[in-house]
Amino acid sequence: MLKGRNLIDPMDFTLEELEEVFQLADKIIENPAKYSKVCEGKLLATLFYEPSTRTRLSFEAAMLRLGGRVLGFSDANSSSVAKGESLGDTIRTVGCYADIIAIRHPKEGSARVASMYSQIPVINAGDGGHQHPTQTLTDLLTIRNVKGEFSNHVIGLCGDLKFGRTVHSLVKALSRYKNNKFILISPDELKIPDYIKEEILKKNNTEFEEVERLEDVIDQLDILYMTRVQKERFFNEAEYIRLKDSYILDAQKMRMAKEDMIILHPLPRVNEIATEIDSDPRAYYFKQAKFGMYVRMALISKLLGVC
């Protein structure tokens, strides 16, 4: 049972528990009306200490579609944080009002700290450049529905692999399944952190290689996960400007890709995927956003114990 649990890291759930969430998400997709009142009388608190469009609205849409309600803030400066309130005190206070919390915070490890002060379930909606487990559930549900399984894939991760919390979470998750290979595509300055390679990939005997050119490997990929070079993670604007256009997926590159390769992206997109790709049937990033709402509906229902 997942009732009362927290989701801070993709590894917090066993593969069987993840399957439980995905099966419920599939049922919700098939018959959303059946689940439209399961969270009546329940409140979700969305505590977003940094900007977000998709994640925050996806959580709010999920709770509203389950018949629950939402309270919270989308800017820390509009809360008592601006007065110096600690994270622990905020969590303790919000726990008096809500039944479940979704928190996004710019500092790594903040979601784990929040869960230590909370008497209600806490969901990590992104903490710094660290983890983004519900985006990972979104990615996995998309892969499950399109590819049919989580094993036996060649997955290309392209762009900002250093600061990309969605990338770190996805590598953690997919390395738990059999016979997956990762091709890590990035400039030297944005390579995936060594701890991911040592503690996740090598520890799980997951095959991987690092390359700098997307064109050299795109024909091998079953899944291409594009990422944005994140301006907010850079301290040096000149460095950001130099790297921001490192990888742009366009029609010319897509001509080299497999017919059944799928393109995923956690969004927002800046210019790393040309808009001409949007009409390509292999482009799944907007459908992926919808899967995100369904998987959050399933997750909220499971942690509240209503389904």
C-alpha cells in the first residue's frame, strides 16, 4: 500500500509499486469519469518556491479532476518565506490545512527535508538540479503507452545532462530495467555528473556511452530525450549564451532517425526542437504533458489511499 507515503526520489518506490501507479493511470485514461469524485473533501497544497507552468498546473489539474481542491503559492515572495519563515515551519503549518503537499524548491535536498517535518504525504515536484520524480513517472508512463515496455531500449539523452534533474531521475528509473543502453549526448561542460555514472549506471551494470554529436548516434536510438540548456542554473551568462544552441533537433537530423523512434522533452522548450518537428508523428512531448496529468492523478489517489 502506498497510502501515507512520500515520493522524493524515483527510487522510493519498488518496481511493483510503480506498476501499481501505472495501472491506475491506465484505468483513469480509459475512464476518467469514474475517478472524478474520489478526492472530494481533500486538499492539495502546491508550494512552488520557483517558477513552473506545466508541473504546477498539472498537479492542480490532477487534483481538480479527482474532485479535490487546491491551495498554495507559486511565488515564495508571496508567502511568509519572504518574512524569514523556515521550510520546516511552513511545512508544519501547511500540514494543518491540507491532506497532501507538492513542493518545488531551488535547493537540492529541500523536498527530503520537507518530508521530515510533514505529517502528510509530500511529493517532490523538483528540487534544484537534483530530482524530479513525477516528471520521471510522466516519462515512464509515456514510454509504457507508446513502446509497451521499459526494457530493451537505446535511450539518447541530449543537451544539458549536468543540471537536468529530469535526466538524472530518468537514468535512475530506467537503469532498474533490463537491457537498456544510454547514449549521453552533450558538450563537455554539460556532461552528466560522475555520481550518476558511478552510483547508478556502473553499479547497475547499465551500458552507456558519452558522445558530443547527436548526428553520429541518432540512427541507433529508440527514444530521444531532448532537454533545454537551463539559463537559471548558470552563474555566468556568457557561458550560457555559448552553450544554449549546442543541440537543435530539426527535420534534417530526423531523416536519419528510426521510423519508430520517439521524441520526449520535459518542457519548456526554447529552441532545441525546431517547431517543424511538432507535426512529426514521432514527436510525443505534448502528449507526454497530458500523460503527466494522468500519472499525477494516480499518484495522488494512491498516496491518499482513495484508490
